[in-house]
Amino acid sequence: MNPDDIKYHREHAWVRVEGKNATIGITDMAQQQLGDIVYVDLPERDTEVDADSELCEIESTKATSPVISPVSGRVLDVNEDLGDSPEIINEDPYGNGWIVVIAMNDPSEVNDLMTRDEYEKFLKEEEER
């Protein structure tokens, strides 16, 4: 079940907004498709990222996949726990499996993202293709 207190990006990343900061991770759907996650190439703090650009890479037993940033801003914090235990993303993608916190350049970018209902509809449409 996807939480409804977050926004979703079409590349299967999620954002939880607190003020001007955005916590970002990958969705349950993304971690299921990746399979067992074995490594997360975390960005450096203070890195500037643009919306719709690569934030980091996740390696699993199946593939290496980019994580696309849903918003623009500066990386404030990274989830250091993922260095030793990347499987946290598989176990708790919407909680302890967060990847980064970004100070958003333009908080209105969140308005372009999907709600839970829109994201679930999007997943159904993708399945039908």
C-alpha cells in the first residue's frame, strides 16, 4: 500500500515534504522490480540536483537503475545506513529506506507530482501497456 502523505514521480521515486525540505526515496513498486538491493551509490552532501535528472544509482541482483530526482535542490542529508544495509530499501521503502533529504529550490515543483491515487492509476496504465 502506497502512503497518501507523499507525492510520486513517474520514475517511481517519492517525496515527503516538510517545509522547504524534501525527503526522497523509491516506491515499493520500484524496489519490487529491482529485487534484492545490494548497493546504493549515494550522492555527496551539498550536491545540486535538478528535477528529472539522476540523483543516484541503485544496484540490485537484477540490474543497476538510476534514481531520478522528483525535485530540484541541494542535498542536505543522505541515509548513511544504506551504505552498510542497502536492503533497508527493500524492507521499508517509505520509512527507514529513504535515500536523501533535499533543500528544494522551488517547492512548487511538488505540485507537478502525483498523489497516491494518481500514482496507482498510473501503475495500472503501465501494466496494461
